[in-house]
Amino acid sequence: MSVAEPPGRSDPSGRGSAFSGATGGSGLTIVEPLIFDASRRERRAVRFPKPSEAARAAAAGQPELPASARRRGAPRLPEVSELEMLRHFNRLAHLNHAIDIGFYPLGSCTMKYNPKVNEWAARLPGLAESHPLDPAQLSQGSLELMWLLAELLKDISGFDAVSLQPAAGAHGELTGMLMTRAYHRDRGEGEQRTKVLVPDSAHGTNPATATMVGYETVTIRSNERGGIDLGALRGALGPDVAALMITNPSTLGIFEDQIDQVVAAVQEAGAIAYMDGANLNAILGRFRPGEAGFDVMHFNLHKTFSTPHGGGGPGAGPIGVSARLEPYLPAPMPVLAEGDPAEVLANAWALRSTPGARFELDDDRPKSIGKVRSCYGNFGMFVRAYTYIRSNGSQGLRTISEDAVLAANYLRVRLHDAYDLPYDRLSKHEVVFSGRRQKREHGVTTLDIAKAILDHGIHPPTIYFPLIVEEALMVEPTETESLETLDRFVDVMHGIAEQAKTDPDAIRRAPTTTPVGRLDEAAAARRPDLRHTFRDETEASMA
Amino acid sequence: MSYSPHTEADRARMLEAIGISSVEDLFADVPAAVRASDWQVPPPLTEQEARAELARLAGRNRIPEITFLGAGVYRHLVPAVVGEIIGRPEFATAYTPYQPEVSQGTLQSIYEFQSLICELTGMEVATASHYDGATATAEAALMACRLTRRGRVAVSAGVNPDYRRVLETYCSGPGIEVVTVPVGLAEGGNGTTDPGSIANLGDDLACVVAAQPNFYGQLEPMAELADAAHRIGAQLVAVVEPISLALLEPPGAYGADLVAAEGQPLGIPPSFGGPYVGLMAARMGSVRQMPGRLVGATRDAEGRKGYVLTLQAREQHIRREKAASNICTNQALMALAATVYLAAVGPEGLREVAELSVAQTRHLAAALEDAGLAERRFGGSYFAEVTMRVPDAARRHAALAEQGIVAGYLPEQREPELRDTLLLAATELTTDDEIARLVQALGESR
């Protein structure tokens, strides 16, 4: 699908037959069969050499694969030519919306531009071909990069130590909460502290994480201004509380303007203050959670630091911690074993290596919670994030947050005539509207509005989240969208609000220009079809 | 470098619309007591400076001229077409397919991925991906605990030591006990897990986790391990290597209940440990306890086929504290790499890769034995990695590394019992000449 220029529909019969010579639709309307449908016996793409004479001869004296361990019948992978498979995946690509194609104001996800120089860097053979278990003397560049990135993240967040190991934000949460528990256990309070406090506006990952660590979640209500209710928090805090997990700015896009009192209250109660760093893009250079007294925070490198989201990953979820949690960080940690840290940093900032500096992986961490992932984390994401932070530099990082917040507030004031704004106050990087007026007055739901947005070549905002906003529309424009794009979005949203009054049925029918219309999700869950059924399986089941 | 599109005039227009005079006012809600102090982040770089810096770091690595290192991460040919597809911005710069109408490319490719993983493993359902093989293994063990309502897990010492560490970390969360099933590592042992030892593990065991091939390259008696686990009401979690499944019996055929794997060998470069892709597969009857995303096929109102995220009532954004796992972001783009890889090599290519890897590993073992430099540590059979007894292994491994030759992995780093052994891997990329050079260098290091 070309989102910029919505094509018509011409193949209502179902997925066409692109492989049988037809284009499977017309123009840019592409319907694409499964790769399995293209499979023809003996068709090949990549070929490999035959084993050499020497290899064959040598095998004679070595044990064979025992018959009992051997597979009967080859796996039915598709047999396709290289061009056919390339076209298949390229045609699938055309069915996606993406940042590089159009506006993607998906709240909470920070869909900013992913600079291409970062991709260039991650593909450098010296980094991409580096094996994680190579002896450290062969991996000094990878280790230095990890050490430098951790130093930068410490500085940006105000924390005392950083582990890069967690592979995603939720994985960082898990790591942070396991450390929380290790800390309390070490102090003899492991048994007594069984509860984790989570505001009602939190991401679902927060309570799910608490459960994975064996904690009970206690929900704290928000106040009428959208912040955490300080009275409710104080009432819930006690000797049985292990931690508060709080997102700041919150999922409402609001900075907790009593955050200093929140942190103080948590610390007074002997609990750990966990900050969900999903929304760090709003506060670079303005608020450093470690400095403000938080004990632990995860970063989402795929949000704030522009590593591509990849259709749902890979991400990276490093965590920063205060000194009291540092002993519990996952092992191993990249460390500067020989050399002066200040000198190594100064040289790296000047694009120079430091003679005599030596990095290694420190696995001798007796209080560590252990490993949370094989090797050291999603290294390719570290390369991209490091490139991004160095490219932007000190002023660039500050500008990111300024422009992200500016854009969100601009949309707030431009759209709050057309859509309800339950928390009408200064926002940070995102703003949460409500479609309740459209629903009540015209029977047009937020889901309908989202689908109508699709027909304008724009990805809809996050919908129905946070849960405390009825018919929520959570808009995060990011700093990389031009004023023209923001203005066009405003026009589209005004147009939809108008159409909700004049022709609500049209909105309820949307989208009409996408490769498929609204899909029957209830049927998908009722009769799960989660993999391709091969023809002989169908025949077998019919016989 | 700044990626901001805004001119000063743009900013002024936005400030005016908001009704404030400066960007400072946008941060008035940050309490004065906790406003950020200065940081030491260095000044910005132009693109050519950023490239110079990254080239400097890449240049500080020394990619070995010759390597026999595997130990869970394998160097295979990555067909050019894989990089071409996963570099496409429509895949790389999209997010989780929450709006299926404009995400059919991602969704259909995940459905194809799930189908391919089911076909390789002989299982009925596969997830959309996990962070890596280690976390997939840990999540599979936790899933077995939910399915059996039991709270103990047994793991073979033949499972990758990194995976075992991650498994222990994950199990420490809900307080699940992890017991280790020993492997015959002693001199003259067979290097495999004894199915007879399972019966004594108690009747409150949720699962047995075992790897095929195991970390030391040895082929495990998986069917016997499955039977032994089932006899005490436990599940078998099979940790497999995907390329080996071209030749080895799929876990679905030997009675595995859950399968976990590292998908890195399927078209993903080593990249110093990630990003990779965790694979997980199960029986359909267990699907509602699976962690992570699943894509299913359905239709729209006009009857057109399409794909959606499904069975989301298992997941954190719906179920919150009652979810099967907290996983949200996974490794979608790496799952796409594996999908493209499997389509590019097809059944014949995958068999060729596996057979060449098996043949060159035997060539390597035979060459070292014939030169009198090493002997196989274990009896039984191995796949494409072999544990060799080599006198003074640690010193010689280090000496060869200085010459740019990585003589495999040193098991004694984690397993003192395997002192003076090397774990050596060969793949289709290993040449006869590289084997000859290893033999020569190892000979000279005596």
C-alpha cells in the first residue's frame, strides 16, 4: 500500500495469485499469498558447496549421526527462486506503514526518525562480525563502545551505574525489580516487603513485572490533575512495600510536579523508587532521575535514542541504578581494567583511542542477581544509540526534548476545541485526548476515529490507553516532525471531528483505502489459526 | 547533527499558539529542587565525525582471521537478500502491529515465521519471538510451571551455561527451585544426560530442560529424556539449534512439550551478542499459557484474508498483573531475518548447511586426532561442535588468539571438570585450509 496515495480496491475476492503471474490486485493494491504458496519442488535460491574430498575422507573415522536421532523427511520449507522470494517480502513491505513513510504519532512509543548513519555503524564488519565470546583482547572496540555508552547514559540520567544487558523495556523492569528484591533480602526485609505500588495510569508491563518477581501489585489512584495522589501514596506506603514503580512524565504526558515529595515519601518508607523511563524523551537535560533520588530506571534505547522499532523489536532496555543497588546489577559488566577513565573519555570525545587502556568483562559480582540474557544484551542497538547520542551531543539532546514537548503542546492547543482533554494542563512529550464527546453525541468511538485516520495515510495515536481516560487518544508527535506535518494532522483530526457530526456512518466504515478493512479479531481468537496448514495435512484431516 | 526540522520561525509560531514566550516555560512543572544540574555529555558530531568515531571503535576490534568458536553463537553465511529485506524501512521503522490494516506486511511475515518454526520443530504453535534463546528457555520453563501447577525445574548441565544462568535468574522471581541434572563430563564419560537420573527428581517437578545437541556438541537421548520426564508428570523443554533440525529429529517427534531455541544461526550475524531472536514452540493445547505475541489469520467484513495479533488476553497490556509474562517488545525484525533466511535456503539449502557443518566438524576432529594434537573427550556422537582434550588448553588458546586464531571455546572457564579441553565448532564457512592452519598453529604452540 502506498499510504501517501491511497489506491482503490479491486480484488475483493480475497488474496490474489501474485505467484501465478497476475499482480495480485491492481496498481498498488497488493494482495500477497503466503510464501508457501509459491513453493515449487526443486526451485532454489541460495546454494552451498559440496563437502570436500578431505572432509568426506575424514568423516569415515568419526561417529555418524545415529539413525535414532535423525529426522525422517525434510522440513517443508518453501522452495523458491531468489527473485520470487525477494518480491514476496518487498510486496509485504508495501503493506506496512512506517516512520520512513509517514507520520506515526503512536503515544508512548516515541516513533521518531531513525537516522541512517546509525544503521551504517551497526553494519560495520568490525562490529557486526564480532563474536561475543572472542577473547577480550580481540574485542576491545566492542567493550569500549559498551563502556562509553554506559558512561553517557549515567551522565544523562544521573545514576551511579548502568547495565546494558536487558533486551527491552519490560526486560529492564524485570531486572530492576529483581534487584529491588535482592536489596531488601540483603537487609533482612525480603519476607516483609511483598507489595509493589503502581499508579492506575501505568503501562501494563509494570504490574506484570511485579508478578514475575513474586510481588503483589497495589494500584494507586491518580488525582484530579492526572498526577499520582500523594495522600493515597502515603496511605499505601509502609513496611510491607518493596517499591513504587512510577512513569514520569506519566502516561498522560504529565510531569509529576510533586515528584520530589513522591520520591521522599518512598525513601522514608524504606522502599525502592523505580522510574519507568519510557518517557525520557521529554526530559533530557531537564530532569535526571538518579539525581532526583530515584534508585532505578530503565531506558528504552528504541524510544529515546532512536534505534528502529523493527515492527516490534529488537529494542534495548538498559537500567541505571543508584549506588545502593549497584552491587545487584546483572553480570558481567564491561569495565575499564587499565587506564584512567577521565583520560579515556576525553580521548573518545576527541575521536581518539587511549594507548594502554584495556577493557574487560567483570563477572566477579557476588551480589549480582545473575544474568537476564545471554551474552551482554542487544549490542547492535548499543551501536546505534551511541552513534545517536554522539551525533546529537549535549545541546542536541536538550533540543530533542524541547522540540518534542513543544510539538505535543502545540497539538494540545490546536486540537482541544475538537476533542475533549480530560487533563487540560501543560503536557510533556505526549498529550491524551478523549473521544468521549464523539461517542456520546454521534456514536463514533475512538476505534472508529483511529480507523478513519488510517485513510489519511497517518498512523493513529495509541488508543484506549491509559486506562483512566475514557476513549483515550494518546498522541506523541516527537521532535522530528515538521510544523507542516503537525498542521496537516490537525486538519485531519478536525475533519474527522466534523465528519463525526455530519456523516458518522462513513467513519464507522473506515478504513476504506487500506489493503484490508477492519479484521475480525474475535473470530481470530475464537478459532486460532496460527500457522500455515500444508495441503497434505488438510487432506489427512478430511480423510 | 540535529534531526530537528524546526526553524526558529516554526518554534516561534508554536510558542505563540501555545501562549507562552519561551521553551523554558514548557518545563515550569519540573520542581526547582530536582531540576537537572549540568552534565558532561560532549558536543555534537557531524556525520563524518560520527563515522570516524564508529570506525575507530570497529577498528579496535580484531576480527579473527580463523575461528572455530561457536558455543551458542554460530558464524554462518548470511545471504545478501536477508540484509536487503530487513533493511527495508517499511519493516525496520514500523512498530508493533497494533493497527492491522496498515501492518499486514509485518503481521503476515510473523505468521510465516510461526509456520516455519512449527515446521522445523514439529510443534503446533510458535510465538512471534523472544529476546534470545536463553530467555525463551527461561520463559518455557515458567510456562511449564503454570501448565503443571508445579514449582520445581530441572535443567541438564548440558544446556548452555548462559541459558542456565538466565533460567536461574528468571526462576528466582517467583521462587521456583532449579535443580541441575548432571552430565557425564568425567574422563571417559559420554557427555550426555542420564535419563535414569530423572526418576529420582521427585513428583513435584514441572519440567526437565535438555539441549539437543547439547552445549558440548553431544547428541542427547531426547526420546528417553522425554519419557523419563513424562513418567513423573513433568514436561520436556527441548532446547534446540535450528539448523541442526534439517538433519535431527524434530522435538515434536520425540515427545517434547515445549521447545526453545536461539534463532541467531538463521541469517543473523554474531554482532557481539545481539540482537538475536528467541524461538518458542508448544502444543496447541498449551497455547493460552504461552508468553508473548501470537499472530493469527482472520478475515475482514468483505471476506478478505488478513492477520492480527491474537489471544491477547494472555498479555500484559490486557491482563496486567495476571499476564502470562511481562514481555512486550520482542525481536520482530530478527524473526523476519530468520524467515527470509529459511525461504532463501529452502529445505535443500538448510540440509546442505547442516551437512557441511557436520562434515567439517568431523574433518576438524579427525585432523587434530591424526596430528596427535587432541582426542575427543567423549564417546557417543556429536553434531557440529566437538569437545577435544588438548593438553595445556588455556595457554595454547591464548597463544593462538594472539595470532588471530580463535581455537574455539574454553569450557574450563565455567566447568572446572573440563580443564584442558577445547570446544570447537565448524560450519559451512570453515575451509579445509583453515583446518590445516589450526592444526599447524596448535602444533607449534606445544
